[in-house]
Amino acid sequence: MSFNTFGHVFRFTTWGESHGPAIGAVVDGCPPGLLLSEADVQPWLDQRRPGTSRFTTQRQEPDAVRILSGVYNGRTTGTPIHLMIDNVDQRSKDYGDIAQAYRPGHADYAYDAKYGLRDPRGGGRSSARETASRVAAGAVARLVIPEVSLCAYLVELGGDPIDRADFDAAEIDRNAFFCPDPAAAARWEVMLDAARKAGSSLGAVVECVARGVPAGWGSPVYAKLDGQLASAMMSINAVKGVEIGDGFAAARLRGEDNADAMASGPDGKAIFAANHAGGTAGGISTGQPVVVRIALKPTSSILTPVPTITAAGTATMIVTKGRHDPCVGIRAAPVAEAMMALVLADAKLMHRAQTGR
């Protein structure tokens, strides 16, 4: 089986390869009557688009989206929405040297082991280029959850964390790192320039917060909201860890410290003294902000020589030429937002289907 579809009621399927003629997504289960145009999708793609600074791949892709179906007179029809993005700046010749050798840390060997063949051009289907399709689908999902606001940003790069005391949301759009701490962003410029010039790469941690999620979304046991979020986030290229709320730090707390103490508000609804649980309990949203963090490994495609083997099993050294992000975590921030939106849109529609509200 090959799984390229995610979701239950609000579902999306991505297709295409890094160096194919185009990539895209098909969104199914979107409610009818929502205002949707290409202008509603493009700003989110522009956030993720490559080549916008020296800290990302210099591949020049406009990532201009076309809506081929599912919209009539500017409104969704309830039928599948086909989103297509042309690839216009492929350089497949850059990958000639790796056609017969595996890049350590990349999906080359695993794809060969599974399918018996692989597309070496930019990594084919395993390329982070595929995430543009997710961002396009996520733009549609946002229309389903207008009550929710989403924000993703880097909280750590190359092992250097932000200072939470200097958190300024306005800074996120002012630097190339989606960083809320201007001092950290300045340090990261120096760190990433040094890594890039050395032919290496750095990892990162991205935090994504959804505010306005009402209590009640999600399902117990097998379709937990946090479980769906973990699955969605782990599906992003280079993600090696996911935390909900305090995550692993919760294991170092005592029970009374980890408990999100509750009181009754003036409207009778719960007020929480903390949010260690990250906005979920028992797999269902609590009405608090939903908080997810993802850890992304350093980019596998680097100019530093690394020992490897060829498809025939011969030992060799490999250097990955071409245009690559020195830190894939930077452009992962818009992708994390998109995946959060897709999960929450699905959760909202599943909740409505079961409860009628």
C-alpha cells in the first residue's frame, strides 16, 4: 500500500515529484459555499516559497497555484478541489552523481528497498518540495475553521533556543527565521552562514499554536486530537520528534506541578491556571491553545563528504550538489501551520457529524 491521503471527513491527497512537471493536492470533503480563489491560497505558499533569503535553497519557484476544480463562481461546490503548482526551476543534472549512490540520512536507500527503484532527481517524492502541496491544501482548511488563529515560529536553531522572556510575536514576520526573538534571529544568521559556508546544515525546533479551538474537538482512544496532530507533524519531511504541550518535560514534573488547575469562570466555563497538556485532554480539545512542537533534523543533502555505498554495495564517498536549505526547519513553520489547520478542520467536521454542533 502507498498512503498519500490524510484525514477522515476533510481529506487531502498530495501528488507529484520534486523535478516532475508539477505538484499539487486534491482536497475532498470541503463544505460547499465557502469563498475560495487562488488569491486565498497564494499568500500561504509565498511564506513557504524557496529562494526568499540566503538562508533557504536558491531554487527559484514562484509556486503559483491554480485551482482546476471544486470552485464555481468563487465558492466551493462540495466536490474535490484540485490545486496544482507548476515546477519551473528544476536542475536534474545536479543529481547525476547520486543516481547510483545513496545519500546517508536521505530516503534514497529506503525507497530503493521498498520499490526496487527511485527517482533521484531532487529526491523525487521524498523531497520537501512536496510540502508546498500541503500548504495549498492547508489554505483551504483554514476556511473551514475561521474561529481559529494559527501561528508557527522557530524556538531553536542549531541547539540555540530563543529567550521566552523576549518573545515578540510581531518579530516573526520581520526576519528570515520566523523567529519571535530578535536577538536569537541575529545569532542564527551568523550560525547558519557559517554552516552553509562549511557545506553543512543545522537542525531546528518549530512551535505551532492554535488559538480559538473550542472545547470538544477530537475523539477518545483511536482518533485523539493530539494523536492526529502527532501523525500529521511526523509526516513532514525531516521531523524526528513531536511534543504536545510540555511534551517530554512533563516527565520531569511532579503530578501537582503538571496538573492544569481549574476554576469556574463568570460564564460557568472552565478557566485553567496552566496549559501543560497543550490544549488537549483524553484526546479532546479543552478550549485552551493547542500547542505542538516539532524537532527537525539537519538537512541530509550537504556538501561535506560522507561515507556511503552504491546500489551495487560498493563503498564510496558522496557529496550532494545542487540547491538545498541549510536548515529545513525555517520553511517548516508554514508547513506546520498547514498541517495543524488540516487536522483541526477534519476534527471540526467530525465533531459536527457526531454531535450535530
